[in-house]
Amino acid sequence: MSQLSSKHVIGIEHLTVDDIQLILKTATQFKEIINRPIKKVPTLRDITIANLFFENSTRTRISFELAQKRLSADVINFTSSSSSVKKGETLLDTVNNILSMKVDMIVMRHESPGAAHYLAERVDAQIVNAGDGTHEHPTQALLDTYSMQEKIGDVKNKKIAIIGDIMHSRVALSNIFCLKKLGAEILLCGPSTLIPKHIGALGVHVSHNVDEALQWCDVANVLRIQLERQNTKYFPSLREYALYFGVNKQRLDKLQKEIVIMHPGPINRGVELTSDVADSEHSIILEQVENGVAIRMAVMYLLANKQA
Amino acid sequence: MHYLLKNTTILDSTSSYHQQKVDVWLKDGKIEKIDTAIQAEGAEIIDFSGCYLTPGFCDIYVNANDPGFEYRDDIDTIAQSALAGGFTTICATANNHPITQSKAQVEYIVNKAKHTAVHILPIGAITENFDGKSPSEMHDMHTAGAVAFSDVPHSIKDSGVLLRALQYVQPFNGLIISMPFDKTLVGEGLVNESAISVSMGMKGITNLSEYVAVQRDIELLRYTGGNLHLTGISTAESVALIRQAKTNLPENAHLTCAVFVHHLVSDENDVKSFDSNYKVFPPLRTQQDQQALIEGLKDGTIDCISTQHTPLNIDEKNVEFEYAQNGMIGLETAFGLLNSKLGNELSKEKMVELLSKHPRQIIQQPSNSDFVIVDFDTEHTVTEKTLHSKSKNTPYIGKTMKGKVKAVFSKGQFIVQP
């Protein structure tokens, strides 16, 4: 078993446990490489990868690009702040235009759930989903899992709390799929308007009390709250959110144990997370960023390997 | 024209030949004679052994798209699709451009349909520009030939507007058609709300968004009396509410309802692949909902079946699921799909009632001599080529179905299907 079962990485839901373990194991090797004085390897020489970002992103785009450069792939970037549909060209046209220039792999972020599925069924290139709307963000879940394992060992039977806007979070959904496959226990915590009614079907616990959630868990993955992107008001104010769901030092001090704090970034300091927590020794937020490059190198390396 | 149709079994409970195997003699656009063993000199003889002759099918919910969206379908191609599916009477929604909301627009459809072999009956808008506020000239449209009034695919949010529409059309025994849903509860939902919508990362559309509107519409009808037809019922709760309402509504309040073909043959599991051809509104629901709909058909709670025929161009469908428009074409696949799925659960008579007798009663059309000859056993596969609609937006292409329309007699024309 040294190959992925799938030609694409579109979502964690469709990866096998072996796929996930293989990616995590391969990432360890790449993490060692990117900490060497010479960080670049020739592994993906002559492979051309297009990064198509139809939605704003800084860190994910940079992380993918860096991973590609360290693997010696040829990289082109396409960014568009709004979706191509609104611009007048269809997604399929945009992608086929780029593929005509002999591109092997596409990394795509898109605002619409299922966009990566849509593309994978219609083009020959390999697809890496870098986030499709509120659906999945598989490399984020893999790097989160990798970072947890680095800190607390095997996640099997560990207790992971995911705190925040679950309903609009691809990070939450991919984390749930990934961690459940690896045998972790999951508790979701947030305002009741931001937790889908049927989420229990995924085999997770739900709480609306952040103190309870923190007391229960080994790791708290705190999500970014984005009031400005919601067309419907799901909670009254960021102030009230911070009061009832914000993770701060007072809350952590009350616990009779130490827990690990994670955040996919960018942080709204003072809203979901206060600075005294984000910058504390409990936080592995910057490790997540570093591991992101290794995970993405592993994913693209394994996909290219599959194709060859 | 001069035909002798041999050995077909009549399936029409109002006919004295019901359940009898007969010959039918067609001459000069009329049924000359029905009898056993007719001799008709000079007639082209076609043998329909094993086939059934039933009244022509009738669909109360068809988007004809003419005028305004002729690239999807027009009156002529809609008529061809209808005939291919055995429908001799169809109602064209007001969802055109411009919206059918005046006498002139009703007359346009009536006149254009005259040249086709199908009875295409216009539905007028309840409110001007579907704004949900200002009533359109329903009496005048009725006089010009509109058979019902509806703002589908929109629902009327303002209860007062719907109440006054139900009252206003009563002097001319008008029919109001409502597709019940509360838009504020639908929100940004794209698929049925369930564990599946969660896994797809999509906002769900709750059953609640439909049945609160069903309950409201029933109470409005209870107050006003008149004729209300609820179309596109998709949830178990709605079926239960309608079942109960039918036992206790006052005599002057006539409630009927329809279910769409695709809700009977597909369910939310089909959407998992993000195939936008399954994107419809109301969304495909759970298997439990589907079973409740079938029970509703069996016990008479649901009066008829509609197709919600919605032609859409490939560019309106072959996009990301979220951006794809709602709807699928349905006229040409309706009978095959229904018979394949429900052939063992519904009797042949019941199927014909749901497709022809009941919808005709709902839109108050007198019986005519239009008929369709169907074979309940022949298998055939739907392909893009066999579809007459300009649009090919159906997930059932490539599907093999049992049951085929063999011939249609409509408006004096006899058409044998290939």
C-alpha cells in the first residue's frame, strides 16, 4: 500500500483510512525535508499544477504554492475574487482553457459545495479540493489531524471539540469525516442556530456550552466566526458570541487539565479566541501552518505518483 | 385518415366497453365505431393486441416557455413532447416572459396552440409580475380561456393576497393553484434537509417549509370556500394534513392536490452525486416521504400526478450544483417511470385515473374523445435522441423503463409512436 485509492483528493468522505494514514506518513517525510537547509526536491519536475482560486484565500494558496515549489512542480496561479459564473465564463470553460495548455493537476478553491466533484467528473486532470463552499476542505483536515497527532499521539479514542460556526464550515465537516475515520470522539459546540439539525447522523456529540466542551476535550479546534459573510443573522453580535462562546484564558484556567488549542486561521482576536490563548504554549496554531505545507506536498506527490 | 385499431382493451370506467377487448374504427378525425370484430373497408389496420386504450393524459403543470424562453421549448415542441408522452391536454404555467397576466397573453397561447394536436390550456398569474401583491386581471383572463390561476414556481407569501384571490375567482368558479412553501424557511436551502444535506455541506430545505404553507392554504380555503389545488406535495406531513382536511372541510371548499412524477420515482439519495439534473423544487425527499406520497395516491388523498415539466438549456444545468436552475423535463418519461415504479402498487385503472380522469376534473374540462393506447409491458430505453423537447435536462436518459405510449388520438389526429 503505497498508492492512494483515488485519482483525486476531493473530500475526506471518500478517502479510505489507508489513504489518510498514507498521506500522514508521507507528510512526515516531507516535513523532515522542508526542515533541511536545502528544502527543495525534484520529485514533481515536469508536472504542471494550476492553482485556481475562485474565492479569496491567502494562507491556503500560499501553502499550496510553496508545497508545489518545494516539489519542483511548474505552477500557474489563477485567482478571481468572484465566481467565474458571475463573470460570464463557466467554470468548465475556464478550466478547459487552462487544461489546453497541458496542465496535469488542478488545485481549486471555489465558493460552491460540490464544485470539485463537478470538475472531477468532467476533466481529465487530477483535482485537489482546496475548499468547496461549505462542503469540504480535505487538506485542512489532514493537517489538523497531523498536528494533533504530533502533539498528543494517535487520535484514536481522543476527545476533540470543534467550536464555532459548524453550519458554514468546510473545516468542521472535513475534520469530522477525518477524525471519525481514525476513531476519535467529536463534540461540536456553538450557537444552536449554527449547528445543523441532522448533524448527529455523523456520530458526533453536540453541546451549546463552551465550558462543558473545553472540560470534556483533549483538543479544542476553534473556528473562525464570520458574521459578515452570512446573509442571515444567526446570532446577534460578535460581542455576545465572544461572551458565550469565545475561548479565553479565564475559561482555560478553570479547567483541571491542559488542553491543546487549534485554529485554522485567520484568527479574529478577541472574538472566538483571545490573544492570551492564541499565543500561549497550549496553542499549536503556527505548527498547523508549517504542517500544512508538508501535508500538501504529500497529497500532490501521492497523486502524481498515482498518475505515473 | 382511416384506421382500424384491432384488439385493444378499453380502460375507462365511464365507458360501456370498460375492460373489453374491442376494435376501434377511426374515420375523418372521428371515432366511427367501437365494437368487437369490425370490418372497415379501406382502413389501415393496426393490431394493438396486449395494449390498453385509455382517455388521453392530462398534465396540470407544464412550463411551456413560450413566449420568452423559446430556446428551451416552444408551443410546438411542447406539443410534440406531450403527444410522445400520451398527454392530449396540458396546462401551460404563467411562468413565461412576459408572464401570462393579461387577456392578450392568454390569447397568444390559445391561438398558437390551435395549430397543434394538443389542447394547451393557459394558466394565468394570480399577481402581476408574480409580485405577490397586486392581483392580475383574472376574470378577463378566464373569459379569454385561462383554466386556472397560479404564480408557480413562486408561492404567495402574503396570506391576504391569496385569500382575496380565492374569493375573487369564485363567481366564475375559478381554480387557484398553489405550490405551498414558506420561502423564509426554505432560505438558502438547496436539497432536502437531512443527514445527506449535512454530508454534502449544503443547507437543507426542511419538510416544515412545505407543511406550514399547506396548513395555511387549507385554513384560507376553509374560510373562503372555492377551488384550491395544491401542486407538488412532497412531504409525509403534507399528505397527512390534506388527508385530514378532506374529511372536515366545508362543502363549498374543494381541495385537490398533485404530486410530481420525480418525487415518486427518485429520492434524496440520488442527489448525493451532485448531479444537477436531480435539482428540483421542492427537493427530492426521503424514502419515507416517498412512501407516504404513494399511500396518498392509493387512498385518494392525492388526486393526480403532474410532471412539472421544466425544460432548461444545457448551460442552465451543466454548472456547479448551487448555480444550476431547478427542474427537469417530464412529459415524455412520465408514463414509463410511473409504471416501472408503481406498476405493482397501483392498478391500471388507478394509474389512468391519476393521469387523465382526475386532472381533467380538477380543471373542469368536459370529457372528449381523445385517447391514448399504452402498453404496460414493453421495455424501452430513453435516449437523448428519442426526446422531442428542445431541452434534455432529465436524469433518466439511459434508463430502461417498462411501459410505453404506442399511439395517441388527439384533436382528431391519430399519431402512432415509433
